[in-house]
Amino acid sequence: MKNYSINTISEENIRSLESDLLQATNSEESMEAAAQRLARTCFERFVQEDGASEFVLARVYRTISFSSLPPEMQKVVLEQETNPQERKFLCLLGTHGIEEQWCRRGMSENYQVQAVPQQASESPMFSALFEELGIDPISLEANSGRSNSYFHVPEAKGAAAIPAQEGFVDKYGIRSVVGFGGSLPGGDMYAVLGFTRVSVLQAQAQKISQLSQASHTLLSTQIEAPIFAELS
């Protein structure tokens, strides 16, 4: 399969990559499996001249209610929240990166599940994501007057939206963060985030977000399937 570069990918390349994603829409048995395919595709298909991925880490999240979480995640939530039934949670579904533990959801130490932030102090990055996408963190509905379809942190170093500076941004040479997301059938939302080792211009971050349509289709085809692979 053809590989691409984030800062030179063309509209035609985007359409080709979308086609590759859509060919897999009916081959997965859970939304987690579809999300994992999406994260892996983003990681593997954007490469530098030396063959290394332009991404250090690519991840896919979706919102979910407490009752739909598997028992081990409910246990984590109950240690943090007193009224979890009243909130939605961001759940890591797909992940692929340069570290082995970043390639399996179950190996994530801190980001498998967390409450959708209602104020920036709860999670600067996800608060910024919701704000840029124009999505209300309580209702998960699009805010009127906001039309951004992408998330972009052009310079990750020192960015308030990316608090994990020393142990992540500095250690792995993160240059930019790009992402996109949208609504899923039933009222939940999904988000795709990529942490890059190349600087990404705004125009290219916006262009990459055109993958949101294929991503939405890929995940929506699994809306009636089990969310988690171990439950499929």
C-alpha cells in the first residue's frame, strides 16, 4: 500500500486512504477492533523518508456511559467519581505507537477511561479538543457558531493543552498534535488524535481532518456490535 507524508498529502491521496479504510468497514467484530484498525492505519501510512512513522502515537477515543463500561473500567471510574451515572466518559478504543505498550488498549496506564472534562483543569488536552471541535462537553452537541472540524496544536513544546511535557513531548520529540472527531449514531462522539514527530502546518491539519468522514463510517458500522473486543 502507498504511504504518505502529512505535510505533502494531496486531496487525491486523502481519497485513496479513505477508500482503504472503507474497504474494512464490514470486517471487524467490535468497535474497538475498528478503532484499532484506524489508529494503526494512521500510524503506518504516514512515514518519513527513512521509513519511520511521522506519528509517535495515534489514538482513537469515543464517549460512553458508565453502564456500558466493562467491570474493570467501572472499578477505575468508581475510584475517581462519586456520581458516575451522571457523566459521560472518554474511553480509549484504538491505539498504535512506537512503544509496545502503546499498541494495545489494555496496556495503557493512565488513559483507558476518564470523565469527559467539564472544565479545563480536569483535562487540558481534552478540554481543548472539545473546544476546537465546537462540542459541548455536557450535551455532546455541536455548539452553534463553531465550524472547526479539526484539532491542531502546531507547537507541542510548551503548549498548555499538552501538559505531559517532560515525560512525553520532550522525551519523544513531539512536534505537533493533530486530530478530528464528530458525532456517532446514538449521540456519542469519537475523536482521533495523532502526536507527530514532524511540525504540521494548519492547512495540512485541516486537510488530514478530511479523513473524518471515512472514520465516522468505519466506526458507525460497528454501532450495533460490541464496543470492546473481549465482549464480541
